[in-house]
Amino acid sequence: TWWKKATQHTRVFARVSPIHKQVIVQAYQKYGYKGIGDICAMTGDGVNDAPALKQAEVGVAMGIRGTEVAKDAADIVLQNDNFSSIIDGIEQGRLCSANLRKSIMYTLCSKVPQFAPTLAMVFSVPEALTIAQVLLIDIGTDIWTAIAYAFQPAESKLMARAPRHPKLVKLADWGVGVYSYCYIGVLQALFCWIMFFSLPDMFRIMHEKGSAGPYTHDEKHTIIEGKTVYYWTLVMGQIAAAISTTTERQTLLTYCFPNMALNVAFLFEVILGLVAIYAGFMHGPFDTTSLALDYVSKPVIALVAIVVIEEIRKYIFRQLEEQGMCGWCLDTNPGMDGSSSSEDESQDEYGSDESSMEDSDLGYGGKKPLIC
């Protein structure tokens, strides 16, 4: 139709009435972004802008020279009438969205190594993690680290990436699940089991007694040591996950550790973990025991290994972006806004220019807004 072509190729609409402006916004909402529909923002300061300000997903009115009608219809009022404030707002919005996504990814990472011991007991593996230890990780450490992501600064190319279309890419999409459950979570579980079975006699206890027992006094102590090592390794794995998820693409060598709230959360996790291991009053409720220095230092290998593996992944994805093979991540594709690269392709798809505005279903007289 005419409006499909207009949303693809037209950049300036002149001599428009208030209802024209509203219809133009409706057209982009229905036909923009290759027929999926654009997320529209409208700026205005007069009474004639009010219908379009109300129609758009985000209406932006001028605070100084704007009329009261425009301000009431808008979602945002610029107090300084400076359009650069809109860019600052977009950047802050992207930062909030990115940090929330990172917080979700971090929180979900520990669920695989927390569930694995319960599943392993079906296969005669002695209990490796108790419910109390799971709660100690979730409530005692993870919750504070997840909150600290709210203060995470932006990555260097935050505004260089194409905007996330909410109908195509959800905030917590399948990529979050793959990253947390199938990647970082699996790495954490792998290192937890390696440290768990590194204890002497653990394999023998599993083969001879299974998960049901009964166990001798020495075997019970070995299993408690195994639980403590598994718990401490998971704490190190969660710190590695938090460090890794501070950036999605940028290397930590240039990003470093700018979030002091997150750094304090790391320190708190380590201190709480050591208290759970060496403080006598924590041994009973959380089924832990004091460990030799060897078993406390070895899990640090898991922390370093996960961070290094994640840095390699980020490097590979940065190379793919530079080669244009990951165009949904960076705004390197000129067709991302739904515009066609060829005028002839549009002619073939939508027909000749003889189509008129009267043929469109976006009539000026209709008051019902078009729904994408």
C-alpha cells in the first residue's frame, strides 16, 4: 500500500494537520520495521501535536515553550527544551535494560549446580549440597550482588548497537537461558563436581554406600567436607559469573571493575563463605566443616577458568561483529530500520506509485487507533 512505501522511503512530511501527524505515527506503528511495527517517539510543543504525542509509545513535549495541552498528552517533558536530553534518556534507558538483563543472567547461573546434587543422588552420589547451603548462596550472597548491577556503568559501545525491538528480542529471551543454564551454569557444575570428587575416598563411598548409607564416622566427615568444598566452589563460580556478566562484549581488560557496589558484594561473598567454613557456629546449621588450605585455594581455579573462557567468547563475538556476521548486535546493517536498500525491490513488492492515500486503511476520519 501507499503507507507501506511511505514508511520505508519518506523522511519528511510537509503541510500536515494534527490528524495527519497522528496517522503518520499510526502508519509507522503498523507498517514500520519490515511490517512488524516501529516503536515510535513523537516530539512536539503545540496543541496540534497533542494527538500524535498521545498516539506514540513515547510522547516528548517541550517544558519551556510547550503548551499545557502538549505537556498533558506527553509521557516525557523536557525541562530544558534540549533535544540532546532525549539522547541522554535513551542511553540511560538502554543502560537500565542491559543491567537488568545482566542481573537476570547472573542470578540464573547458579541454578544448574544447585539442582545437580539432587539429581545426582538418584545415581547413588552422596549429598553434595544441602538446602541450607542453597539458601545461604541465594539469600546471603546472590541477592546483594544482583542488586549491585543497578550501579553498573555502560559499556563502550552501548549506543552503537541497534535498538532492541521488544517484539523480536525480549529482555529475558532464549539467549539468557542458554547463557545461564547451558553455558556458565554447566561450567560451574563441572568445577563443583571436580572439586567434590577430588576428596579422598569420595568415589569409594559412592560405589560402596551410595547416597543412602549407612556411613561410618569417617565417611560422614568426608561427605561433610565434600559438601563444604562443593559450596565454596559454587561461591567462587558465582563470583566468576558476576565478573563475566558485567559486560556482554567489551573485554574486562578495558572495562575493569568500575562498580564499587559490585566489588563490595564480591568481598562480602568471600567473607561469608569463609565464615561458613571456619566459624564453628555455622557448621551445624549449614552442614559445613573447616577445610585445609589446599581445598580452599583449589576452587579459585574455577573462578579464573570461567572468567578466561568467557573472555574468549567475548573476543569471538567481537570479531563476528566487526565482520558484520552479527548485525543484530551492532548497527552495521543499514536495513535495520526496515528501509529497503533498493527502490526497485519496493516497486516489485508493493506495486506502482498509483496507489493513493484513499486506498489505505489508515483513514483520517477513523478515531480507533491501529493496533500492530
